[in-house]
Amino acid sequence: MSLLLIFVALITFTFAADPLIWPLPTTFTISPTRDLNLALTFNITTTSTSQILQKGIDRYMRDIIFTHLPDGTPKAPLVTSLSVTAKIPDETLQLGTDESYTLNIKEGESTLSANTVYGALKGLETFSQLVVYNFSLGYYESSTSTITDMPRFKWRGILIDTSRHYQSVRSIARLLEAMSYAKLNVLHWHITDTQSFPYTSKVYPLFSKGAYGPYQQFSLNDIKEIVSFAQERGIRVVPEFDIPGHTGSWCWGYPEICPNPACNTPSKTGSDSPDGILNPATNMTYTMIEGLFNEATTVFMDDYFHIGGDETQTSCWDKTPSIVDWEKANNFDDNDALLYFNKRALDIVNNKLDSGKGRKPIQWDEMFTKYEANITNKEVTIQVWHGANLIGSVVDAGFQGIFSPDAVWYLDNLKTSWKSMYMTEPTSYVTNKNNLALLLGGEGCMWGETVDVSDIEQTIWPRMAAIAERLWSPQDVNNTEMADPRIAYFRCLLNQRGVEAAPYNNSGARQAPPHPGNCYDQR
């Protein structure tokens, strides 16, 4: 018997209540044994006209489920097919798109039904995890199953940072593929920062002076390709252009929208201090922001648009005579000037993008902690990173909130274990349960100071799976002892599918295996 089957048998015996599915479904009845075999003629069919669903079926059949050529003859009872139904053929993907599904695996024709194509894709992933190739018998097996499933939170994401280090189009595509295995649905793309400006603008081409080089940029067609690739896997792509801080790379091409160059000299290799900052005192700054963002909305299709607002250091404003004079003329101090900038930026996103239709802006929590009294909950969604407790204050004040506490859900914290991530419950910080609907969900944040194409996957995986289950599965699925064999299995499933997931119980993320051994036992 193969090592995979030995491990499956062992943990099925020990933890019969939890099948080897990640994230765990909402409700399920699953046979504790592999009591069904897949016919050699097994096929997945649908009458849906959705090209996204049809491509998804083809992808699961060709690349994900059936990766071994059977050399045995399966015996009854046989699963002959899986019939997939999506009631709504509309392929629109936005926050709140229905991702629920019902899966019945049984002898003869199995069924997968969902309201949308994206629910059907989530069901296909669950089905794929319940099909196992038996190397001894030479064919595929499964388990009699009845599953009804839906996510607990609408927003389940990963942030990537392509400014500190460039990520290739292929690297991002590999990440999106892996995200779909964990039923994540948001790629938060922090595309620019002080260190580099990899977005290639046709409207303002001199921004490319802020890129690391010609092979470390994204064309508009590259971005379209990534957004389309993500949508085919049920993942929304939300861009972030962080302003007014974290903008040193903007100043390479357009110094006229930046403060005194002697203070605000951009650096492609330095730290974030003095961090780069835009000039709030000239209308050209806002004209260029509006033009750039409008161009970005032609390739980023999501309703939400992140504009940062974090860690803004205003000391360069005080060293720029024109800004000092402007502040005096308007009776502003730096805090007033920063509020002025942010209000104009919010107005641009809310009212001046998409021919006036606007997008929904997101900002980091500094906008809330500094200016709660000056903004409304209709203007902005707040992403919390300064400690977990703040999410309660955000939603209690009536704002939509996204949960990303830096101490436990920042993936660049290499010593944070999957168990710590898993046990962090977003709703526990909301005292008024009537406001839970405002808690959209959360993100694991993969900041790019020490990751590039060479190590991003093993830094993210498998720890990000812990966050994925926290955001998908019922709240009471929170026992790390019960989860341990499943996340071990999921890590090895990722490896089998070509994802460079590190050993799941490393003392530090992305460490190599310490010695030869079974995939499941590496730590």
C-alpha cells in the first residue's frame, strides 16, 4: 500500500469525524471508507452555457483530479459521472456573489448543484479532494457523501506586494491556482510602493521610471490576463495604489507631484523612511491620481479599489516652502493637510471613476483612528492591521471592516505558526453581534520585503490554509488537534499539485525539510 493510502487510513481511523477536506464544509455526511470506485469512463457534465464553468470542469478533469492513468479495472459500486448544475449562468463576480453548493457522491450519477458558476467551482474543488487514486488497485476511489457548503465570510483573501520585489505574471498565476484549492476569493494586489512602480501606465508613461527595470513591469494586458485568470477560478482582484505615503517610486517620473527632492529622494533599495509622500498642495497631484486610477479601472474590474493611507510621514511637507505656504494660507497643520488629501482622494474614487459611477474605496486603519469624526461609513471600508481588537471599534462605528491583524495574519512574520493563525477568530473582537454583517472577512498579508518569485509559495503555504479555513468553515471548527492531520494532508495535496508548500509544522515558515522522510511527517 502507498504511503498516501497508509496515512489516509490512519487518520480516517483516528479522526473519523473530520474527512480529509480543506477547508472543512459547513455540513456533511461522508463515508469513513472509500466505498465507491470511479468508472474508467467517468465524466463531468453540465448543461450550463458558462464558459468559466466549462473551463473549470475541463481543468479539474485534465489537470487536477485525473493525473494518473488507471491500470486496473474498477469494480462496482461505480460512480459513472458527476452532473453539475449552476442555476444562474451570469458570470459577474463581486463581493457577495453566492458561493454555496450541494454535492452528492453516490453510485451511478453523482450531482453538484449551485446557484452560481462560482459555487459550482467551489464544489468541484471539494469533489476533487474526495477522489483518491489507489496505486495498489490501479484506479480512482471516492466516498459516499452528502455535503452542503457555503462560506462564513464573503471576503477571504491574500495580499501580495509587487513593489518591494517583483512577482512575474506566471508566479501570480501559480498563486491564484493555489488559492482556488483553499477556496480563497480575493487577491489584494499591492501593486506599487516606495521601492518600485511596476504598473505600466499609458496615460502617464514616465511612472515607469520608478520600475526596477523593463523585465519587472506589468503591462495593461498582463493585468487583464491576471484578472481573467483569477475570475476563472472564482477570485476577485482588488488593486491597491497606496497614497499619499509609500509613493517614493512615483517621484522618479513625476517629481512635480512630490515635495522637496532634497527631503523626498526616492530609493529603490532603501527602507520606507522617509517613505516618499505626494504633494497635497498642487492640483496636479489630484489630476494625475484621477487619471491613473481611471486608467486602472479599465483593467481592474472589481467594485473595490484600495488607496492605502497607512504610515504617512509628513515631515517632508514641513521642509517644502510651497507646501508650508499653502498650509498657512489654509490654516492647516500637517494633520489637516493629510485629511484634506484623503478626502479628495476618497472623492475621486467614490465619484470620479468609471465615468462618474465610482468605485468603493478601502483604506488602512489609520484613516479610522485619525479621522473617524471626519469620515462617513459610506465613504470608505477600513482594513484593520493595527491589532485585532480594532476591528470591533470599526464595525461598531458602522464601517465595513476587513480583518488583517499584523501580529498573527501577516505572512512575513515567519515565526507565526499555522496554529496561531488558525485560532485567531475575527468575530471574537466584535462585542455588538448586531454589527457582524459589517465584518466582511479578512486577509493574510504577504508583504514583499523578503519574498520574490523564488520563495513566495513556501512562505505563504501551508500557513495561509489556516486563515482560509477560519474564514470559510463554521466558527466551531477550531480545534487544532483535529485540524492537524487535515492540514498535513492538505500540504501534501498542494505539493502533489505542484505548489511549493513548506512543511506544515516548521519552527519558521519556508524552512526546508530537516531530513529525508514522509511528506506528512516533515517538521
